[in-house]
Amino acid sequence: MRKIYASISILLFVCLQSYSQSFTNGFEAATLALDGWSTTGKIVIPSTNGWCGGAATPPSVGAKCAYVSTNPVAATPYAYSTGVVDTLILYRTAAATINVNQSNIQLSFDWKCVGEGSTLLEDAFQVYIIPSAVTVNTNALSPANRVGQIFYNGQAGWQTETMCIDPMLANGGAYRVAFVWFNDGDASAATAPPAIDNVNLTIANPTAVPPCVVNNAPANGSTGVNPCSVTFLWDPSSLGTVPNCNGAGGIAATAYTLFYSATSAVGPWIQVNTNFTSLSITTLAANTQYWWYIAPRNSFNQNTTCSGAVWTFTTGPTPPVTVAPPVLEDVEGCTNWAFNNGGPNAWVRGTATANGGISSIYVSNNGGTSNVYTGTTASVIHAYNSPTGTIPYFDLVSVPSGNCVNLSFDWKAVGESSFDYLDVWIVPTVAAGYVIPASGTQITAAATPHFHQLIREGLKLLLL
């Protein structure tokens, strides 16, 4: 294995395209399994509750529905034991595939449940869409995958629930619809358990683009904006109106494109895509006017009419570099890093990996697209701050004698033991006579007076 080294030096001064995955089910088969449903929690007569199907309670349509029961063959099967703690899951056996950027996803069902009709999740049910790769059990009930109301209970008669599934929640992948009954076991007075009927999941092509968004920040006409980091914020595009997710309010956006220009209100535009309603851009030009707008898109198309809602702002001067402690360098705005690179691997500043924020400096063999390196060619490359040597990263001259200076940084490096590894050093400034070696040359103690080596092969060394 060829040896590969990397070092950091810190200078020290002193859509789914059809309806094939949709389903409609009214629980009319002889068993839940024949209807395409599975359950967790089995009835052990006479003490344990469970999901079952049949005509124990009048359904909303047809002859049967799904419901919770303590004993489905009892004289009154539509009843449950309130003294048992239960989490019972009724879920669709076959997963439904939802393509990336699919934005017209509708779930509807009929339900009734009295339970413990209070403001707490006591005896009530919830609705989830669970990723197919996850085993369906109580560990699969992530709040991120819950849809609809916080909980359902307090209704003795049939209700119809229709909802548009948030496309950001189910943006690509296969999911199972699940109804989850929670019973807190407090032995309260017996009431009607949940019953579910006529479940419909519709995944279809939308027929309209999402509406334009409302911009929030930077405020229109604002001045003095920090050019090192500008955060653009906007309201999400409308989720539309039920029952078909395709009403007057438009269809939900699954992604957005930021258009910004330093030339004019009509471009030319720099475009940046995101799935979120905020985006940070770093290192804009100082003292410059910018124009910007947001174009939302879904699986139908992008809204191309939003350029009429162009906002503008003007950046201020580049903030001065702070060199006396406390100093924070998060690699998110204006920075003073430079690189001595050579060979297939290179230090870059990019967004392929970060520990907080969106940016970091890392080694890459593809221009920063990803944090990977080539291990078959020897290389030694350096990332160091203060590229001119005139602006140190830390100026400790002003620190009173006897005071402690704490240095911390986030890092990761796997490499290969003593072959491919990361070195971190603190070294003097160029003004003090030190020169960062060229690529291919390592920093060494003999060639570096007043050095401190911080990391070698994953071993953290404490500086005293």
C-alpha cells in the first residue's frame, strides 16, 4: 500500500407514473389477510385485545370492517378490555411505492372510535406510513412517519378522514399504511374501540404545478447583508385542498430552485436546488446588489411564472477577520483557508460532508463532489489557513501571560492505520519565518520550530 498523508496547519502568531400502487379496500373478505392486511398483537381469549375483521359493528359501507376486539366470537364482539396495556398495529401487507418528487398522494378512510375521549393519547388510534424496510412493530412508530391527527377517538359514529400526505415525508421509497391502537390499561369504563373501513390510498400524477411561494428573507430592499453567509427563507408552497390534493390551492412542491443574480432582475441567473424552504449561500460579493426568487416544482413540472416575484438585497463589506480569542471558524462564511494540493487527491472546501451547517474542508478525488480519496497513488497534501501569511488564525499576543487558551475542532478520518492518515499541526506564521511545505512534502518536527502536533493516526494529544 502506498502511503498517503493529509495535513491541516493552523498558523499561530506567537412519481410514481401510474395508479398501479394505489389501493382501495373495504375489508369484505373472509379474513384480514385475504384483504391484504397484517396485524401485530394476537387475541388470547379472554384477556387480550387484537385487530380482526367482520360484521361485529355496522360498517360504513358494505357488510364488514376492521375493528379491535377482546373476543370476536363473543355475543358482543365489538368491545375491548380496558384493563390491558396494548399497542396493536393493523398494517397493509404490501408496500406502496412512491417515487421521488411524487406530490399527489392522498389517503382516506372511514373510522369510529370512542376510546377514552380526552385530550391525551390514552385509548385512541394513530395513523402511520411506515417504510417497507422497517420491521413493523412498536419500534417502527417514529413520530416522523405519523400522518393525520395527533390521535383519533371520541366519535361513536362513522367519520371520513381524507388527507394529502406530505411529499417530503414520503419522497421516494416503499411504505405501508398502518393504524395503531393504544390502550393505556387504566381499567376505565368500557367504551367502543376503533373500527376502520374503506381505506383508499391514491398515488397519481398531479395535473398542475405548485403555486409560487412567499419570500421571507433577506427582506426585500435590505442592505448591509453579510456577504459571507446569506440565508434565504420562504414559505412552503401550498399543499392544495382535499379531497384530491389538486384543488384551487395547487399541489404541494417537492423541491425548490433558488435563482439569484448579481447582474439584473432578469438574470442571468445562478440556480441552486433544494428540498427545503431555506438555503444558505456563502461568499457572495461584498457591496453588491443581488436579485432572487424561488421556483417550486413537483412531479408535474416546475412553476415558471415566479420570476415576477423577484426580491432584491445589497450586501455590505466583508467583515474583518477576528484573530484574537474567542475565534469561531465554522467554514460556513468567509474563511482564510488555502490548499497545497497535488496528485489525484485534494483538499477542498465544499458541502459533501459537514458536522453542523452545510460546509467543511475535506479531502476529495472528484473536485469536492464527495468525501472520498484514491488510495493507490501516494500523495501529501496540506490545508492551512492564512494563505497570505499576514493574517494569522490565532493572535495570542493579546492573551495575558498565564491564561489558558482552549482549541477545539471537529474531525473525522478513517484512512488506513499508519499508511493513510490525517496530521494536524499548529505552526508559526509566514511572518515568523515558517513556510507551509509544497504538496508531496510532509511537515516534520525537525523542519518546524515551535510546532505542536495535535493528531497522528487518530491519537489526540493534549497540549499543555
